[in-house]
Amino acid sequence: MNYLPIFLAFSTLAMAQSAKQKAIEPLKSAENLIIVTLDGLRWQEFYGGADSALLFNQAYTRHIDETAKAYWAPTSEARRALLMPFTWNTLVPMGNAYGYRPNGNFVDNANPHWFSYPGYNETFTGYPDPAVNSNDKVNNKHVNVLEVVNATPGFEGQVAAFTSWDAFDAILNSDRNGMMVSSGFDRTKKPDAVLQFLDDIQFSSPAPLGESVRPDYLTFQFAKAYLNAYRPKVLYLGLDETDDYAHRGEYDNYLYLAQQTDRWIRDLWTSIQALPQYAGKTALIISTDHGRGDAIKSEWKDHGSDVADASEMWFYLYQPGMKSEGVVQTDQQLYQAQLAQTIARMLGITYAPNHPTHPAVVLR
């Protein structure tokens, strides 16, 4: 009997199965991670740039001609590239952007409240606990993924969070875990000269949003200085002013802060490419904490469970070695709560808190 055809058939099948297994092998864990959140930035602007119904409305845009010159273009693709050029020209082509609803790709809050503390709790604990229902600065009883990373061998003390809103000391419960969290107008109390300067200068700088929100440009400078001085493996930059100016109904400032954040992301990302610790070894997550109104245009200023579309959000993921999809076309429903286990998966750590969590978004 001639066994050669059978042998060849089995060899072909084995090679096909081996190739399939290789194709679905998980990515090599990233050595570092940067996370950036833009509070309350709608998916409508992230994917479509300036909204004509708001941009050309004197009630929301004070200087229409100047703002239109900066942000208006005939197509959504051109408008989003004007708003966030680094994100759209550099980052999205190398990663995955989720939540473009016209593609049937949905990202939503899983928590029922659709405002900030519940949203950030969901992001970092993976648990959309309905009992987390206030923005009060009460220490979060749930263990978050960042504190688990910070206590994991190889990452000990290597997580740092710099946020504009002062509630993050409570959201991330730095009292419990001792993690490096500079929230609102916190001093870092570090010996680095630049950080000491920022510790002081923040109190003599304008604070247009009051005592609970440090200006985003200062929060960015703190994060950049800390990265330069201490080289953390995980850096979280939590920015707030997109939400603040939306609540004020100032669409021009809302757009400006989104664009400025894109510049800060470019600054961070390009800076680390010159550092051997980070170059080619760093994952990136960009997201928000909730959506805003849209179906009723005047509700773009607002969010919360009484605003019908305020649960609609988006996120961006990149991990070295991944196969990029750009704007994800897959018809699927994702949730903010998946980010906690995604962070753990990206870094190759186990996150097994004593509360339920949603599964990671799997990158290939």
C-alpha cells in the first residue's frame, strides 16, 4: 500500500493546525503600560471630529469662525484628524479603536449610573458595582488592577497615577495600597527638582475649575517629570477638562482640550521611543469614563442615567506585536469593565480580586 498520500495529507493538516495555533497564541506581555483617560469625551467627537450642530451654534461656540477654521472639514475622517492628529495618523493605524457604533462595534458603561466615579471604578476594578453610585470622595472598597500590578514581583512600586480630579486618591484608594497617586493638587513630595518645582508652582497657577480640579497642563507636566525621573513601568494620566468645559457648554474649549490632550499623548509617546526601557516594549490604552448626550443635542453638556445615550463610549488599545485592525469593524458589544482584565493581560499578571470582573479584550 502506498502510504505517501496519507502521510502528505496528515502532514498538511498538522501544518495547518500548527499555523492556526501559532496565529492565536497570546501576545508577548508588554513590559510597560501607559493609560490616558479624557473625561467625558464623546465617541461622536473621537470618531467624527467637530459636531456641526454644536460648532455652528453660538450658544455653545463663542468664536465660530476661528473654531471652524481650526476644526471643521467636509468629512468625519478629516475632522477627527484635525481634532486628534497624532491619534488618527499614528496610533490608530498601529492599534485598535473600539466603539464606532455605525460599524456595529459598541462600547458602553456596564454600570447603571454613567458618571465619573462609577466609570473609573468600572475601568480599574472590572466590576460595575451598582452600589458605587456617587462622586463623593469615599475610599473605594474594591481592589483595583493598578494596585495589584504595583504589588506584583517585577512591578513593585512601579505604578504611578497623575490625575487632575482630586477624587482619584479615593477611587484608587491610595490610603490602603500606598500607590503613587498625585490627585488634584496633591504634592508629590519627591526629591526630584522638577517635581519639587511643580509641587510649589501648582498653587500659584490659575485654577479656573476650582479647588478640586488641577489644570490638565499641570497634571501632564507632573506625569512627564515623574516619568523622566523615576521611569515607572505603568503610568496613568487622568485628564479632566474635556468634561468640565462640556458641562459649561463651551464647545470650543472642549475641542481645544481634546486636541491638546492629543499633543500630550504625542509628547509622551515620542519621548519614550528614545528610552530603551520603553521603546517597543510599551502598551497603550486611551479611553474615557462615560459618554454624553447626543440624540437631544442640548444634552451634549450632560451625562448620567437620565441622559439616554450617556453610556456610549469608546477605547483604544495597543500592544507591541499585535495585528492592528485600526477602527474595529467587528459587530460586537464591549464594556468599559473589560479594561481592568485587559490591563492585567497586557502586562502578563493575574488579577483575581474578591469581586466579579468582566473578561479582557483579547488582542492578537
